[in-house]
Amino acid sequence: MVLRAVALAVASCLGLVACSSPSSTTTTTGATTSAGISSTTSTTTTTAPTGVACAARNLVTHVVGSQGAAGTFELTFALHNTSVASCPMDGYPGIQLLDASGTELPTHVVTGGNLQFTDFAPAAVVVAPGATALFNLAYSDVPTAGETTCPTAAQIEVTPPHAVDHDVVAVNITVCGSGTVTVSPVFGQSSPQVQTTAPSQP
């Protein structure tokens, strides 16, 4: 009888633990934004992304604006969501310069800002079906010390933030500084974080 009572007590205790334990998959996340930036009510938000990151296979990536002066140039890229579901982006895209045959060229990616666009903190955006996220890329065609010629990239491989696949975009740019490009975070079309001087045409 004593053993039966002990067994019943253990079973009851285990049942209470199982019923009261929180789910191990429940997490709470929050968006990190720079001071003074408020949420937007458009198709992009500053809420921390949830779910599967935007995949390149569901995006059409292309150059929507460009400008340059004194050897420094800027391109603005659009990542257009062609799927039927919203997807999150947060952070910086991956960049790889390619030649016309698809061979990788030296590429050194600097995240942040430069003379063409200011530095601003990454902010989470959710790209609705049919909506577009943007990012800026800057480079120089002026040779640095030790460079006599600089390679011309005929393509740029773009990997959306946290994605495992990429798009290849046709370009024709000469990039000096051992392939140095400065890349901004992704941002929404009407996001407070918009920092582009290129003529964006979503």
C-alpha cells in the first residue's frame, strides 16, 4: 500500500509539471531600431521578423537607380516579393561580384554608409506580397595604391538577409579597392530608414 501511494504521488506530481511547464518553443523577440524611428503603417513594418526569411527564389532583384560623381557611385537595388506570402528581412544582403562567365571576382563588403549614403541601423521589415524592399550599394572606380587596373563586374550575386539562395543581377561596373563595396541594410519603400539618393523606381 505504501508503494502504491508513493507511485500515485509521483504520477500526480509529474502530471502537474507537464501541465504547468511553458512550451520550449515560445520566444519573445523585439525589433532594434535607431533612436527616434517609429513604426510604419505601410506594407513594411519595424516589427521583428518571424517565420522563414525571404528567399531569393521568391524575389525579383534588379537595379532601380544609380548615380555617381568624382569616382564614387551608388546603385539602389529592389527586391520585389513575387510570392503570395509575406516574408521578413532584417540586416544586410550578401554581395559577390562576378565576371561575365559567372566567375567570382575579388569582393570586399563593408556594411554601413559612405559618401553616397549615410550609415543607419538595420531595422526589421516584413515584405508583403507584391511589395518591395530596397538596399544601397556604393563603390569607387578610382584605383587605390598598388592598383593599375580594376576588374569590371558584369554581374552581382545578391543573397537576401538570412537566405540560403541568391539572385544574379546584370551590371557593368568597375570596382577598385580590391573589390570594395559598401552596402546598406535593407529597408522598406516607405520606411523611416530610407536613405537613398538614387532615383528609386519601385
